[in-house]
Amino acid sequence: MRDTRPKNRVLALGSAGALVTATLLAGAVSAPTAGAAERHGQDREARGAAIAAARAAKAGIDWHDCPADWGLEKPIQCGWVSVPVDYAKPYGKQIKLAVDRIGNTGTKGERQGALVYNPGGPGGSGMRFPRRVTTKNPLWVNTAKAYDFVGFDPRGVGHSAPISCIDPQEFVKAPKADPVPDTEADKTAQRKLAREYADGCYQRSGGMLPYMTTPNTARDLDVIRAALGEKKLNYLGVSYGTYLGAVYGTLFPGHVRRMIVDSVVNPSRQNIWYEANLEQDVAFEGRWKDWEDWVAANDASFHLGTTRAAVQDKWLQLRATAKKNPIGGVVGPAELISFFQSAPYYDSSWVPVATTFSKYFAGDTQALVDAAAPNMSDTAGNITSENSNAVYTAVECADAKWPTSWRKWDRDNTRLNKNYPFMTWANAWMNLPCATWPVQQQTPLHVKTHKGLPPVLIVQSTRDAATPYEGAVELHKSFKGSRLITEKDAGSHGVTGLVNPCVNDRVDTYLLTGKLDTADVTCAPHATPKP
């Protein structure tokens, strides 16, 4: 269930200084609202979070120019926020979370605080968010006048006590086995790999694994809020970042000022995370077909067939060729899925993926190898890919109890694969380490409205593959007073980053004034990509 996909991974699935006034400090240190933590049996963590937030509010953040190798240009600044590994032991072991910011571009009078961003994953870094200002992203010009843009690496990610499960070079090595099994022996081999991966996570990062949960990341978010000197949080979360926002809003309802969640994970306790991934398989197939229809409609550019069936035949032909003899010796079916899945994920990938696909059938195999094969010399990128996958696995495995019966996994995925073959088995193997996860798995939080939660803005497209539309409907029900903007007949993951004035204007209005429409809104789709 990931949107921040490093290249070459198969999906299963992004201020004030240290001085804080007495008023801000009071807001920064208050515990979650009455009974919310008690009701969820998290009173120790709630107390620990309040202690950590009070400490962070006092310490503030020592902002400096970012390290040269972080790729964050001036005037973006970087700093650190300390959080406990285990919130039940707030005075125990601490880790440092990397944060960055760029100040609001408007006047002092226009400033409304910090806007904190999470791009999803789990395992995505939000550190590039302030670059929306330095690169003059037109969609965010108005919001940037009012807000400092703040990004962070969540616990375990990037510069924030990163975890690992396998040697990064080994992780990206290709070609990997075809995810779709032909025999029971194929399944047995994949089950062995999943067990070994889970064991590797424990061997390399065992001390962090029990604490790699969404509720702990939400507590980290509250500590970051306090360290920023903010009484209340302004938050933008995309994909998994919506679940992080939902959990934060449940644990800290009185600490939310404005919250936008975009492309929503279904927060139902029954859905986290096993069912969520099965639902994703169905949605991916639908969006894959949308893309094939578009490729067929643009046959004059791509020459891959004038019908969806013809384009699908070309895909199956390519897949069979790569299975028999990996293209360039490195691109097999697993690598093809990893590359082609970006088309159902993002409309911005429609043209480049179709172009590479087209070039292959025109005789240019190198373009496909360049696009889909791992770059073994990019050691830094490979470390990021492996880390991102490790965090994805650690959080999803720790958040919820997964089925341990192989018969259930086999039955469910065999059934789904019959009608939804594009992603089903690739997704299953990616998540299978959770069946043998070596540390205790938690019960997901019951996401709901508690006293103090302001209206939340929910944005969702109806054809989203990674986070199906039903997730937005479920969160809308769970968060009373929320408003849902539906982008109809569209499916690119992450709606707020696309040009669609019907959406963009409402996002600006909400962030700048707090005002929402009196009823839910349906928007026409953003423009379809042109070859």
C-alpha cells in the first residue's frame, strides 16, 4: 500500500525559534483530550507523549543550513527533534527525527503557523516538501504566503534512526522470480524469502520493530508540533499519510487546527492492513485497464493496438518474453511489474511508461532496461529503496495482527488473481513477512471523532488504485463535520498535487480561511495526459 515507491521495488504496495510563550507552551504540553487515550488503553503512551512534547517545546529546534548531501537548498533549514523510542518509557532511549522547514513567503501578519506534511508509504520521507517553495510550485504559492512548510523523516526513515532488513544491494538485485507462481514449489520459494526477510528485519533492526507503529508516529508528530512552538497542528497527509492523520486526529483531536487528507487509506480496524492490500489488488486492475484504454485511444502515438484487449496482449507478450529470457539479462516479470505499476499509480507516468513500452516493440530494448532495471552503482538510492521497504513492512506488520495461516493467504490470493492478475501475487509476497513477524502485533486504533476535532478536508479520486475510494467514504463517516471533495472519473494517486481548480481553490480556501463548503463537492476530473 505504498505511493512513495523507490525505483525497482515491487509494490505490495510523499517558524518560531526555541522561545515559546507561556500560552503556546500550555498548548504544547497538554495531554490528549479527555478519555481518548484512556478509552484506547494507551494512557501510559499518552502520558509519555505529553512529557515528550513538553520537553520538545522547551528545547525547540536548533535550525541550521541543511547538510550538503541532503539535496535541500537554502533557505531551507534542517534540525532535529528527540522522541522516545517507547512512549510508555518517555525517559528511556531516545532517537532523533530529522525535520526541515522554509519560512512563509508572506508578511509576518499573514503567517498562520507551520504546515507539516507526510507523503505516505509507510516509509516515505517528507523532507522535500519545503522545495515546493524553492521550486515555485504554482499550486502552493498562496498557501506558502501563510505557512512555513515543514517536512520530516518519520521514525525509521531516512535520517531518523533508519531501519534495515537486508543488504541494500541484495535487495535491488535483479532479476527476481516471477511473482505469479506456476507451481507449489514457486510458492514455497516465495514463502521462504518472506520468512527470511522477516528474520532479517529482526536481526538488523529488532530493537526498533515493536515501536514502528502508526500511533507512535502520530505521537512523534505531536512532539514535532510542540518543538515547532505550535499550539495546534496544520497537517497535509497523502496516501498512508491520511492514516497517520486519522490516527493523530483520534489521539490528539484538540491539537488539530487544520487537516487535509488526500487519497485516503480506509481506517476501519477490519481493513488495516491485510484487507487493505487485497482491496488494492482489485483497484489496481481497474486503473490498469483505464491506462490500457488510454494507450489504445492514442494508438497513433504508441502503436500498441487500438483496443484494450490488443494492448493487454502486448503486455502479456512482453511479460512472457521477459519470463523466458530476462530482457538485458535483468528485467523479468517482477521488474516489469515494478516499472509498469507507476502507470496505474500516477497519471504523470502514463506517457513515459507507454513510450518505453512502445519503444520496446519498435525494437529498442535498451529503453526498457534503463527504465526497469536496478542501477547497482546507485548505492545511495539503493539504501533509500531498501530502507523505505523496511519501514513499509515494519509499520504494516506491527500495526495489526495478520493472518498466520498460509492456507488463508493462498486461498485469498489465488481467488483474486483469477480476475485481478496485474498486482495480486506481487502484493501478496511483499506483505507475507507479516505472517511470520517476529515481534508482537498491535490492534489498530478505532479511528473516530473525539471532542475538539475541527472539520477535516478529505480529497479523493474515484478510480484511485492505491487507496480505493471507499476509504475516503469511511473516514468521512468516522470524522464528523468533515467534508469530502470527490474527483470523479479520475484515478491519479495524490489529488492535491494536480492541476484541477475545483480542488486547488478549495484546498487554498480551507488552509487560508478554515472555510469549507456547506456540503460535499464533486469535481470533474483533471486533464487527461496527452502523448
